[in-house]
Amino acid sequence: EITKAVLARIKAVDNQVQAFVTVTEEEALQLSAELDGKDLSGKLAGIPYALKDIFCTRGIRTTCSSRMLENFVPAYDCTVVRKLSAEQAVLVGKLNMDEFAMGSSTEQSAFFATRNPWNRECVPGGSSGGSAAAVAADEVPFALGTDTGGSIRQPAAYCGVVGFKPTYGRVSRWGVISYASSLDQVGTLTKDVRDGALIMNIIAGRDSLDSTSVDLPVPDYTEFLDKDIQGMRIAYPRELLQSGIDENIERAVKNALLKFEEMGASVEEVSLPHCEYALPTYYLVATAEASANLARFDGVRYGLRQAEAENVIDMFSKSRAIGFGAEVKRRIMLGTYALSSGYYDAYYLKALKARRLIADDFARVFADYDLIVTPTTPTTAFKLGEQVDDPLTLLMNDVLTVPVNMAGLPAISIPCGHHEGLPIGMQLIAKAFSEGTLFRAAHAFE
Ligand code: GLN
């Protein structure tokens, strides 16, 4: 019944929201029929969900919203999907995104743009825009996304849902198509904080198939939910409130800080002096890694092949010319340039040094504080088409989320108000592997 209701809801609203690239109706109905009458001991028995189309799913097309992978059907499930299946969750479909997770509006999808359910003239954010929109429009109770520079938190903020990005290494990335491997992390988009904690209980943990996943025990995150925040030490970084934040957003976050104080937390201003270098640093590190990761799409092993070619090199370049969109090509070129021998020291190596300074800024603050609070984004959702030809303005959406990925920290975006009918998101950041602190504070605020 739940699966049928969710599929009916998708049918009723998705032609307006356009969150889904693929609806796996047949598979979902079959699985839920099989579950009926079975031992339903799974923690998510019969609960429908959907995935950003970057997670490999056995027998189900996985496109990364790219022409390159338009007809790619993986032969295996990624680790997080295996874990959800083991708890009897029911996958109902794959969600739209910016191609290869490069973008902040879901307009870079090779297929179509997803709409913001609050105002369909506006973008849902990105790159996990389909995931945020599907949860906001009540098409699914939860979705998974990935976050390399903000791709869970920024769309969560734009769509008024909860977006959770765990510590780098907390969740296995095995079977998730890579964008920038030292930054990518899997996380959740949910209606509330409790659901995020429940899903994290299932997907977190060491995976021998992903050597960057960390071997630390996974606590029961729901145990943090009902603890109060008496005595919690909260910092808010001065610089991040000066970087062109819309005054309505600043007001909403300041009100939220007052509420934290009323609940017994202390709030103090701090400095993260190197965060101003986070965006340029990110766009060197992320594109460098992307240029290496995307080299595998050559028309031989995966995806699209342009067979009408004179020789194999011509086949590589024609396949890539047709298969990749403009933004992906731009980033491959930038990353290749940054890694090339004459420029490596000036760009890539320098970016790595700046990244260390950014991480050290956070470490310094976290020696004295439990939590850092910022807005998630400088503005609310913008209009479709408004920034599509302006990659530099588009990058500014990520100015508050990117530093967190550079330092590998966990963070959550939760709704903290509205302006002109559009949601405002607040970001909470904690020490590495202190996910519980985030759930505790976010739930207290909710
Ligand atoms: N918007 C950022 C980018 O375009 C972040 C994307 C992400 O987190 N995947 O790279």
C-alpha cells in the first residue's frame, strides 16, 4: 500500500516537479509484493525511497544525468544500496542531478531541469536537486544524495528539507560514480532530523570495498536526538557572515542563534581567516580529481561510443565530445591544466596547501567549540535560467558549504525560516565523526 501510494503521488506531481529520471515502478511493486506477508524485521521494511542517479543499481539504468551514461545499466549495487536493501527498503526510482554532480541548480542535467516545489519558476539547487525536490514534494519519504562541495546541503536549503553530509570516510562510496574522490561523501535528504539519524544508522560504517571508509564504531544516532543542548558551545564565523549574505537570511540565522542561547547554549563569534580561499581552492582540487576520474569514459569500457571514427583516438575524442556537456568539459579542461607538469606546483600543489590551512582553521575553532553555525547559502533559490550562462556567479552558491568538504567535516542543513515563499537553510558543522552532536543540536532546534 505504501509503495502504491508513493507511486501514485509520483504520477500525480512529478510532471510538474520533474525530479525523476527513472521510476522503477515494476521493480518496486514486485519487491513490495514479495515483502508482503514476509518476516518484516528490516529497519526500513517496505519504506520507499529514491536515489540520486549517481548510485549504481543492479539492472537499473544509472545515468549521472549524462548522455555518456544514458543507457548504462550497472551489473551490481553500490554498498549503500545493499545496506538499504538488507533492511527491506523499496527503491522507487533514480533522481535528476547536475551532470556528474557538477553544478548547483540541476540545470546542468543533460536531460531536463528539475523544479523547486515551493516555486516552480525556481531551481531546486544542486547537484542533488532531484533528491531534495522529490522529498520536498512528498514524492518519497527520503532520498540519498552526494556532497562534494555542498550538493546535499545547498539543495536541501533551497527546498526546505533536511540535508545531512557525514564526515569524509563515514559512509562507503563504493559503487557511487566519482566526481572528486577526496571530497565526495554520501548523505541523506529527509523531511526531519530523526529520519536522517535513522538512515545514517544503516548506511554508516567501514566497508572493505572502499579503503577511504573509516573503521570506527557507528553509534546509534537516534540516541542523540532527545538530549538537550545545555552548555553547548556554538561558534559563528565572522567572515562567513560577511560574504554577500542576503539580509533576510542573516536575520533568520541570527534568530536561530538566539533560540540556541535560550535553550542554554553559548554563542560566540570566531574567525576562520582562510575560508575566503575555499572556493578557488575547491575549484582546483575538485576539477583536478574530476579530470582523472572522468578519464575512464572513453567509449571503450563504459557508456556512449561514437563508432563512426577514423581510428581509436578519434573514437575517444568523438565519444567524449558527444557524451559530455559543456560544464563537464570545462572542468575536465581546468583540472587537466592544473595538473599539467609546468603548472602543478603553481596550482594544484598550492591548492593542497591552502586546503591544509582551511582545515587548520576549523581545528582551531573546534578546540574550544562544539558546533559552528552559518547560513547554508547566501541567497534563497534563484530563478531557472538566471545563472545558467554565468558559471562564476553559480559558484558563489557554494561559498558557505565548500569549506566543510575541504576539511572533511560533517554538516547538516536544516530549515530555519522563509523569505518570499522560499525556504531558508541553516548549516551546522561539527568535528570529524561528531555526527551525533549535529543530530542533537538540529533536533533541539527543529
Ligand atoms: N556545486 C558544487 C560544484 O559544482 C558542488 C557540487 C557537489 O557537491 N557535487 O562542484
